Amino acid sequence: MSDEFSRLVRSRRMVRAFRRDPIDRATLARIVDLASRSPSAGKTQGWHLVVLEGDETERFWGTTMGDETRERFRWKHLLDAPVIALSFADPQAYLDRYSASDKSRTGLGDSLAAWPAPYWTIDASFATMTMLLAAHDEGLGALFFGVFNGEQQLRDDLRVPTHLQLIGAVALGYERLPDATERDDAAFSRGVSAGLPRLSTDDIVHYGGW
Ligand SMILES: Cc1cc2nc3c(=O)[nH]c(=O)nc-3n(C[C@H](O)[C@H](O)[C@H](O)COP(=O)(O)O)c2cc1C
């Protein structure tokens, strides 16, 4: 395993405090280009990003976070992220791809219910993960997070086709580090979950069966 890859994976962390500095589109394009090389079932590539930049990100926060929650929100510099990328899976693209002559015998083109696992979610997740690593490699911070409120209004507002499945949001930007007076500020704290112990390979691997 190369040192470079190992270091990249080991040093990636979800970042929840950002500077407002913009990300240029060429940087974003390099990140998405790498992510587009992720594997996908039948090379369907049913993955889309809706990208909000700068002041447009307020359309996301204003819809998904109420005023009260925002006032109490611990990671206040998350809202400074210059890019919010919404990651979508396209289930219909899988039905279309698996209806093609080389795949139709699988029967998977007939109905989403026929699939043993939601490959559209899996592929969009693989691509989103690659995006997190590519962003880190570009010197950017990133947070993948769930959209728990206001999804329908957000979709309407951003004219997202109804058949797309929202995987989650990725905040992207340059990490904001605390200055000397901010060291104990909760805005720079890590999530509780991140402090949980990582499973060992022995916990994960079941050689020869469970
Ligand atoms: C599917 C998924 C959903 C997540 N949702 C949230 C979220 O809503 N809010 C948040 O702050 N972090 C969220 N996270 C980040 C996790 O808390 C984080 O990845 C985990 O604690 C490990 O920390 P690390 O990625 O910094 O190593 C999510 C991560 C994943 C993979």
C-alpha cells in the first residue's frame, strides 16, 4: 500500500468549521472528475450533484434549519462553508441501463423491487466517498451530513427532478482553525461519534464464515 494513499485515508476527518473563502470551479471539477471514476453497477453512473455556492448556500440553510435551531447550533462555522453539494442517486437510470440488451436477461430493468440491494444508493455513496477523499487531497475540508428537515421544499426550490433520491449533503471549503481565544469554543469541537473507538480488523472480518 502506498504511503500517500494510507496517509490520505488516515488523516481524513469530517470538518465542521469553514472559512468563507470560495472554492474555484476548476478545483471542484477535479474533485468531481475523480469521484466520477468510482465503480457503478453496469457503469450506470446514476449520480448527480446540485451545487450551491457562496450566498446560494443560504437557500439550503434557510430551508433545512429553523431560526431557533440555528441560534443554538454548535458548529456555527459549518454555515460558512462556501459550497454545499447535494448528492443525488438516480434509480431510474438503473432501470434504463438494466433494460439494455446486455443486461435485460437480469430482469432488473423491470422494477426497483427486483434489486437485491439499492445499487443506485450504493453507487452514489461510493462516488460521494471518493469526493470526500479527493477534497481532502486538494487541501479542502468536507462534511457529509444528512438532510433531516425541509427536503421537499428544498427540492422544489432547486427544481430537482422528483425521481432522484437525496443521499445527503456535502459541505466543502477550507477548514477554519481556532485562534488562541477560540480553542475551547464548541464550534471547533469534533462530533461525539468521531470519538468512539474504531473497530479492529478482527471485529470486522469473519474468516470462513460468521
Ligand atoms: C451516512 C453518514 C451520515 C452522517 N451524518 C452526519 C450528520 O448528519 N451530521 C454530522 O455532523 N456528521 C454526520 N456524519 C459524520 C460522522 O459522524 C463521522 O463520519 C463519524 O463520526 C466518523 O468521523 P470522521 O469521519 O471524522 O472520521 C455522517 C457520516 C455518514 C457516513
